[in-house]
Amino acid sequence: MKKFNFHKVLDGLTSSPGGSSGSGPGPGSGSVHSGGTAGTPREEIQETLTSDYFQLSKTVRHGFPYLPTALAFDPVQKILAIGTRTGAIRILGRPGVDCYCQHEGDAAVLQLQFLINEGALVSASSDDMLHLWNLRQKRPAILHSLKFNRERITFCHLPFQSKWLYVGTERGNTHIVNIESFILSGYVIMWNKAIELSTKTHPGPVVHLSDSPRDEGKLLIGYENGTVVFWDLRSKRADLRLYYDEAIHSIGWHNEGKQFMCSHSDGSLTLWNLKSQSRPFQIIVPHGKIQRDGKKVESCKPILKVEYKTCKNSEPFIIFSGGLSYDKPWRRPSLTIMHGKAITVLEMDHPIVDFLTLCETPYPNEVQEPYAVVVLLEKDLIVVDLTQSNFPIFENPYPMDIHESPVTCTDYFADCPPDLIPVLYSIGAKHKKQGYSNKEWPISGGAWNLGAQTYPEIIITGHADGTVKFWDASAITLQMLYKLKTSKVFEKQKLEGKPAPENTEEDPFAIQLMYWCPESRLFCVAGVSAYVIVYRFSKHEVNTEISSLEVHLQSEAEDIISPEAEMIPPFPNASSPLPSLKDLSGSTNTVASEGTMKDSIPCLSVKTRAVRMPPGYQAVLVIQLVCADGDSPQQITSLAANSAYGLVAFGNCNGLAVVDFMQKTTLLSMGSLELYGSSDPYQRQLRSPRRSKQFTAGLTELSDGPVSLELERCKSPTTSDHINGHCTSPTSQSCSSGKRMSSADVSKINRRGSGKPPFRKVQSAACMEISLPVTTEETRENSISHSRSSSVSSIDKESKEAITALYFTESFSRKNDTTVSPCLWVGTGLGMVLTISLNLPTADELRQTEPVVASPSGTVLSLKGAVLTFGCLSCTGTLIHPPYETWRDPNSTDESERTRKRKLVMHSPCSSQDMGDHQFAVVCSEKQAKVFSLPSQICLYVHNITDTSFLLRADVVTMCNSACLACFSAHGHIMILSLPSLRPLLDVHYLPVTDMRIARTFRFTNEGQALYLSSPTEVQRLNYSQEMFDNLQDMLGELFIPVETPEAQYRGFLKGLFGGTGGTLDREELFGEATAGKASRSLAQHIPGSGGVEGVKGAAGSAIGELARARIALDERGQKLGELDERTARMMASAEAFSKHAHEVMLKYKDKKWSQRTLRPYSKNPVVGQKQLLGIPFTLDDQSTLSLFLPTPTGTIIFNRRKSKACCD
């Protein structure tokens, strides 16, 4: 019995007459329906893309490491490592050398230690594990891991050129680990042996470990309670014990090894001399004030870290973090540099996590000569130049300021016009900060080259403060090109007395949506405060006023049970007084009565004076949705623009607006339901609104003369229909004529439309998903709801329908069209696809004066779920790009450039006869993808992408000059579908979407690349192209470059003789198993890593090499199997012969006694004699070997002994 599918019955009920009449047989299936003029695509289109073209992989991660915890530097290789709270490690070198590593778990990184100039790194994590990373490959991997089972790791120290790692624990013990084998030594410094026997209290965790610069055999151990122990590794006893009242945070040695400095919790620094054990040699409270008694210095905040570095020709540097006075809580976190008597306090914008002093020599017993300080902040990384007296900072070449303001949206463009990046960079360079150090960036390790990929790539990020940043992302690098501040078009004023949009909070300028055309350089942004700004690019500065346009986009109100409901007037008849034509467009360049003026105001005020606009993107028009009756406008959910048409369209949960930014007029402002006309598949009725509070004032706007019923039917519910309490759905024909008439009058309107009734705020699920709050950093990470309702009953209850997708193109807008024409495709949250016909002036000279007519065409197509994206293919399957206007500078000083005619580039195939007479429309929603044939509007292919989840992002992209559909779902799958047949080419589970940050910022682009915001501060780039995957190893930077280790300075004979050094320490003899024994197995567990395998893969260079080696291994395996088969056959034949021979021997001796049998000794030498001794037979061979045969019930035991022949005789 065939299974009955109830969902398909609902789809059949909700499908429109002009929509698809059939669908595929099931999920993931495609079917072909031919009709009209459309041929059978499988006969015409040969799709070139196959699954072999696709391979998903991560490429590189940009930005600042999220929640940093640790810092390390290799002074020879000159590379920097940063550990994070999420278990990640970022390794940085010269620009282009940027590597991301991740521990298997998400335990925080406590400490990092480089094996200096060895190409390895040790990380200690909060789950009490040590990991050894191999950096001699482009993608580092773990070679060994060591898990401590009974103690918690608190501090690690690895001496220079040593293979023994000191590990301090929370119990106060110190263990020693062999780096090469990652095995624990039996040598342990127990806390109760380190402190004096008379001490009754536990000293606390180990907070510092370091060997003496003067003697490698002495280890300095710092405990939290203020105890310092100078331990002799050879004699296994404490040479020195020092005590201080305040807790210790860190210790720094003088290079001569005679003094060291401690930082304490009371903001003090103590300098200790090894010869004076009773008290500190010097006590300093750098930021403390002497109290009134003149004796005691007040306590300050803890000094968390101190470094004591010496110089040849000047006083030593004492650098520390913290230690500020408690009486100035408003002071920002600071780094203090003490050089001689000078004290410099460097205030930071964020709390200090860690810092390191970069020195000229890696040897701790030499004069250090510090030249820079790397300061790791919670949200930034800065490097201070110590060689200049004013301590300037270096200009950071890494993109560490992506999160300068929280990222709210992203866009990604591959294969951009080659002249864009130089132009944007030259303009952006004029606004860079000054005052940086003139020296080169000191973190200059590694090597990097461009690789094979050379096409330009640009990433755009929108931010919560209204800024937009353009980044050069070519060749897997990232460098900021240009920053645009959209908030500069608005007045700086508080929003007091103005209704703010929902969820804006303290970020009224947050960017929600962006549209950019690289060819025409047209740029549009939509902000959270319900506004759209249109920008044009210019190389010249201009002083001009900013044009603004206000648009009403309020949908009809729902029935609200209230006392006012009884006061609603009856429906008017055809002869009732109706609004004039001026109220149709929704444009609000008007003046209204006093009551209406209080409500019809935008959320932000545009500057009305002339504004200086620097070179770059300059605002040409600001479009704002206005408030109505105290209600804030709904946030914008979709945005599209086209430079060839000169139009921008945007929509929200209430409806759609189309604006002509060349004439600065509103062409269309309609509610979602009115866009259907008589083609509404759900037959929803517009509902009567409540009486407006400004009803009387609104009547003053009405026209005195009657208006025809046909004109009344074409009015938008977002305008004056609310006054009458009656609205009917327009037909496509009446809307077309009505809009043409209103468009001509739009530029002449000088009065504001009537007031609006109160509306209840209702949003569809798709609308809420797109317009989630974009405010503070953590509140944006909202979890995604995995529920989507597509039942008819739930749709009927929803009167508002969000506009979720918009797309300008040249296509067939109606069934009977024979030629393509400009149109706008509109996708809604209920899965409906509508088309808006655009009637543009044919002559370019008339474009600025003649009106543009925009009208619904009546075409309705349907899908499951909210519509996400559109695409248009020619009859040969190639992607048709929207037309655009080539860029020209409107402010150019060259008269010919400024006045030349617009040059339009049309990608439509209508001009070529051999391109065919039909197109393919690609539509993808949250649940499924469909391909329609145009103009017949027949559904040719359908693919049900998911039933248990929903798509978050879908884009029609090009790969190898062919089009495909790229999708990303909420359960973490990345899918690629062929076009137009919608065959699955790739389906990989990448990552589950746990917050809205990923959903909001995920973007696909051409040439097999994608990106998303992996954390609030980092951008992760992906690759789904097999070709790029093969070349990825060549594009990544080298972390390790073979470099000779600098030679130690010659100390001189006398200095070596009288310097008191302890000589070299044979740690292998001291800590090895032969001397120290083995550590307890229960103390730590060794876990082998996969670094060796990864190293082989890295050496292979590419996947092609892997395949070649796999084929060779397969051939070798086949040869070995053949040889094994031959050997097996030979062994079987030999075994069969042996069995046959054994059977013959058994038959021969079956009836003989044992004494009658011929005895054969084990010796292979010839037997020269056989005799018996006391009834026991024996033999003697020619090599004087005597064999004695002792019979037993189970056999004969043979005793061989070599004797002299004479003796035997």
C-alpha cells in the first residue's frame, strides 16, 4: 500500500495557480517537467561540475584570539604564540604567517613554552595536560601529551637548550619531564623537603620556576605564600630559603645570577641578594604614597608580573603590570616601565593578560639588551618600542581590530575588479593614525609567499557602531583597506522623546544588511534604526547637503478587542470621499498637521547642513522608515540595489519599498498582502484597523473630489487606506496604472501623509531570525530556534509577512512575456516568490526626469519555508548577472569624466539569438530549492534539502565557470547542489550552529570560498574547492626556518675563573632513569599524538602527492599479497610432503621395538659408532659428539656432550 503524505496535500492546497504544479518524489530528488517553450534541460545543458570538484577544509583564521590567556616568544625564530581560554593557540610571524591550532578539548591554555630554535612548543592546559606541538610543518600537530592524574599544573619552565621541563603543581611539588620522550622523571622536589622542617604551614602552589643564570644546577622555586627556595639539583637539598610577608606573583632574575626581583600582592617589588638571606636588599612600592606618619607606604594593587632586564650602556629596565594605587579606581590598566629614575606608565584600553620583554640574546646569563615589550590585552595586542625614550608602539600588521566594534554582518567577494584594492587602500591610507615607531615589526619569523591563487578578494564587515570596514583578503591574508563611518550622516543627539526601534539599545547605528556592487562601486547599508543609506564612490572631496527621504511602511492592523473597536466607521461605498493621489506613494517629503507630526518622525535625525565628505564613499541618499502612532518602525529584513536601474529596494515584516535614488523619490510602498493582488494563495483578508488617534487631523489631508474605485483598489494599506478602515487587494493591471500616475507626482508632493493607527508588533519567525538584536557582544549570541511552522492554520493566523529576499535582474516577469525586461524578484517569509515589473525610460537623457514605474506583475511561485536567495541562469546554464553601470566619478575635476553618459553593462542574453528564448530561475528557501523555467513558470527541478532543520544561508555561486547552489543549514551541514538539476555534489557536516553569530555572518562566495565569524573577535575562512585544497599547503606560511643558534658570548678567562659559575649540568645523568629511577605510573599518563603523521602529510605538499603515494602503496601491497600467495602455496606443498613422509616412517616402524629402531641424534655429522651402555644406546659421530638416548613412555630424550674420541672408546 502506498504511503500517504499529508504534507504534500498541504503543499498542493497552498500552491498558487502560477506556481509549480509538481515536485520531486522525495527528499533530495529532482524531476524534469517540460512545458511551454522550455525544452528539456537534460538534453540542452551539459553540467560540468561533479563531486570531484569539491572538498571542504578550513583555510585560515583572522582576527584577535578570543579570550587570550598566555603568551610565548621564540627569540631566535622570532615567532609569537598566544593561548586562549577555549583551548586554541595562534602562532604569528611576519605578515602572512598566521597559524591556528586547537587542542582536542576546550580546556584553557595556562602556559606556553617554546623549545627555542627547535621548531616545537609546549602547552600546559587547565585539564592538567602537557602537549608537545611540532612546528616544523605548516599545520602544527601534537607529538606527545602527558596527563597528570593526581596533581594540578600551575607553572612550567624550560631552560634554554635543555630537554628537561620543570613542572610546578598546586600541591607545591616540582616534577621533571623529558621533552623528547615526554616521560616523567623519578626526580621530584617535594614541598616538605624544600621548606624548613620547622615550618608548619603549606607554602601553597608553585608560582615560579627558573634556573639560576649563574649556575644551571640551582633551581629557584617561588611559592604563593611568599616563600622562595634556592634548590641545589645535584645535592638534592635547599641552599637558601627566603621568606616575605606578602604573596608572590612572579620573579625575575638579574643576568649575573646574584640578584632577583619578586612582585607581590601589596603592589611592592622586593630585590633579593643571594648573599643576604635575612631580608630583601631593597623594597620598592612604585605607585605607593608615603602616609602621614612618614614611615609606611600605603598598599597598592597587586603587581601580577615583573621582568628585570639589563642593558650594557644604561640602567636596567624594570617592567611590570598592575601595582596602581587603590585611591584611583578610575585609572585604566597600565604597564609601568622603570628605567633608572624615570617611571613611565602606559595606560591600556583593556586589561593586561600577559606581557613579554623581547631581548637581543636568548642566553639568560648575558646582558639582555631589551628592545621591545609585547603586551597581550584582553582584546588587543600591542608592541612597545623600548629603544626610543617616548616608548612609541609598533604598527600592528595583523588584523587585530576586526572587533574594534562588534561585528554585526559580513560580506565576501572573490575575483573582484583588480583596480579596486589599490584605490581603496590609497584612500584608506590617508586616514591612518600617526605616531607609530619607525622600526620594523619585531615579530618577523617564518616565511610566506603568494602561492598560485592571485585573484583579488574583499571582505566587508559591518559593526555595531555604524562603521563599515573593507578588507583585502587576497591569498588568504587580511589587511584593512578602508573604513566608512555611516553614523556621520546623522546628528549627534540623544534619542530622548523619540521611539527607538526594538532591540537597538545603545547601538542605534548598528549595521544590519549591506549591498555592494564591485563593478559600479555602489554601496548600500541598512541600519538597525530602520534606515537605508545609498553611497557612491568618489576620489574627490565634496561639500554638499545629504538628501533624505522618509517612507511609510506600516502594514494593516490586526483586529484588537478594545472599546475603540465599536467606533470603527462602516465600509464606504464607491462614492465615499477618498484620499488624493498624493497619498499613494508612501513618500513623506510632506508637511502634516501638528498631531501627525509628533508620530511621523524617523528614529534618527539626518544632518540638514552642508557636510564635508572626504574621498571614498559619499552618501547620496538617506531613506528612513518613520514611526506611526508611537510605534517604532520594524527593522529592515532585506535589501537590494542596482546601479543600472538607479533603484534600491528594501522590505521588512510589513511590506516592500522601492526607491529611485537618482530622482530621490519613492516608487512603491506596499504592504506584503497587497503585493499579491488577487493571487494570494491563502486568500487572506485585510483587517480593519482601530480608529487612529489622529483621525480628525488625518481627515484634513483628504481630497474633496471623488476618486474612482479602481484607483481606490490600487492604494497601499501603508498610506491613507487606514483612515477609511477599508482596503481591497489590487490587481496587477490597476496597480500598474495607479503607480504610474502616482510616480509622476511623487517629486511634487510637499505634504506628509496622514497618521497611522496603532499596530500590534507581530513578526514572523523568519523576520525575527534576520533582525535579531545587534547590541552588546554577549547578548547577540542568542540560540537558534529550530522550529519552523508551515501549516496552513499557522499561516492564516499571521497577517504580517516578512520580505526576506530581493533580487534585481533582467528576466521574464509574466507568463506571456516574449522578451526579458527589468524586474525585481521578491521572496517572503512564507515561501512566496513575487515579481515586480520595472518600466524604465528607454533614453538615458530622460532617466533623471521621466518617472520609473514599478508594479506587481501578478506572478506568484511557492516554496516551503522563508525564501533565502535567487539566481538566474541562461538557457545554457550560465549564471546571468544583474546589469550594472560602469563606475564614473561624479565629483571629478575632469569635465568630460563628470558629464559623460552612463555606460550600462547588460548581462542578459536577450540580444543574442543563439542564447535561446527562455531562462531558469533558481529559488532557494529554508527547506527546499526549486528551478523554474521562464517564462512558462514551470517547476523543472525540486530538491527538498532538509525536513528536520532549516537553512541559514544559501548563495548561487560560480565554480570553474559553472554555477552551483551553496547551502549552510542550522544543524551544521554544508551542501553544494548542481544547477539547474539540483544534484547533490557535496554534503559535509561541518559544525552545529550554537548561536546567532555564525548564522548572521556566514557567507559563500565564488571560486569555492566561504567565511563566518567563529568568535566575537575572529573570522574563519573555509574552502570547498578541490583545486584550492590541493594548493593550500603552498599558500600557508612556514612557521620554522632553519637558523643557526647564536653563539654565547665569550666570558673571558678571569671572569670564568672568578665568576663563581657552577659549570654545566649533566641533566641526563641527574634526571635519567638510571639515576633517578622511574616515576609512579599513577602520577601521569603518556598519550602519543598524531604529529608524526601530520608531518608526513605536510611534507607531501598536496593531496595529489597523497593519492600518488596511496597508489604506490596499493601496488606494493598487491605485489606483497602475490608473493605471500606463492609462499603459502610452497608451504602447503611442503607440509603435504612432510605429512606423507611422516606417514611412511610411521608405517615402517609400526611393528618394531624401540631398541630395534635406528637412532638418529640431533647432530648433523656422520655417525661413526652405535653402542649400548647399561642397556642405554648411544652414538658417537665424527666430531666427537656423544649422544645418549634415554627412552621414556612418551618418547626418547637425547643428551649431547662433546668428548674426546679416545675417552669415549
